[in-house]
Amino acid sequence: MSVAQVEAVTESATAEDAPGGLTRDALRRMRRNPTAIVGVVLILLFVLVAVFAPLLAPYDPKFQRLDLIRPGQVPGPSSEFLLGLDALGRDELSRIIYGARYSLLIGVVSLTLGAAGGLLLGLLAGAFGGWVDSLIMRIVDIMLAVPGLLLAIGVAALLGPRLLSVMIAIAVVNIPIFARLLRGSMLAQRRSDYALAARSLGVTRGRVVLQHVFPNSLAPVIVQGTLALATAIIEAAGLAYLGLG
């Protein structure tokens, strides 16, 4: 093979590994998967409803029509109220639309806080190892020994029934999950060939961890984050049902 052919093959491989090439490949794969397209459409619809809730809701979610409420009778769907009223005379459709905003807010904020705390603990455990790893993992084991919803109820009850309390409670539940996941991924990456090669070239331990091991360990964490977002919304609904939201 000539030098020109080697350079051509190298340039082709570089183009395929470029971020733009990976993005185009991901979009091409998604277009071939109808289920993925439907999922993306539903997610975009949910986000748009949450963002434009004031424009889409026909009424204020807190506005009450007590004159329409009768003892033992709640008005059902009608031309004026498409989904009817609740027991306090509030429009159900407006409350559902605004509820999408609060659900998305709680899910994103609680997931961000939980992921930040979990990544910090996982990074410390995976980078230092030894007694630091043992101490952090024992704390994580204690947190995982308590059922997630029960732990969230305890934290929310301790902080009081408000929106911030729900976010913190759900974040605390997610911290041990992200910590253990990142720690396990980093331990596997630390034994990889590229990490050993960097250490043999004299690269400091901190640079190997922060610039090589940590970025390559985030893939399973990102996947877990997409799954935890839906779980966070469900847990928030459970806390609200119990009067802690």
C-alpha cells in the first residue's frame, strides 16, 4: 500500500470518528427506528406543553368555580371545561398542563443534584481507591439498604412539604446509584491499556483520572440519567400523593 493510500484511509477513519460523523450516524439510525421517532415526538410534545403552559391552559390552574360545585357532585367534561372540574372547582385540563411544567422541573433539578453528588462521590472512590473507596462505598451501601421511596419520604418529611424538599429528597435517592455506577466504570477504565500507557509515559495520576478515565466512564452514567428522569417524576407524584409535595 502506497503512502497516499495510507493517508486516504487515515483521513476516512478520522472523518468517521469526528463528532459530526457520529451525529449523522445517530440520526440515520434513529430515522430507521419508528419507535425511537415516536419517543422523540412524545418527549418534544411534553417539553413544549411545559414551556408554553401559560399560553395553552384555558384557565388559571388555581382559579375556582365554587358556584358550579354541588354537594356530592362534581361537574364532568363540558364545552367550557373539556376535562371537567375537581372537587375544589378548578379546571382539570389547566392543572394537567401546568403539572407538566412542574413535573419536568422537579425531574431535571432533582436529577441534576443527584447526579452531581453521585459523580463527586464516585469520582473520589474511583480515583483514590483504598480506604477512601471503602469509606464512600460503605456510606453508599447504607443508603441503598433503605428503599428509595421510603428514604425520599423521610427526607421530604424532615425538610417540610414544599417543592424544594421534593427535589432534594429525590436527589438524595439518586446519589448512591450514580456513585456506585461511576465508581465501577472508573475501576474498569483504570485497568485499560490507554490508562496504563499514559502512566508509563509519566502522566500524573490526576491527569490520567480527569482527562482520560473519567470522561470515558460517563457513558453508563448518561444512560442511567435518562432512566432516572422518569423515575424521579414518578417519585415526585408519589410524594405529592402522600401530602409531602
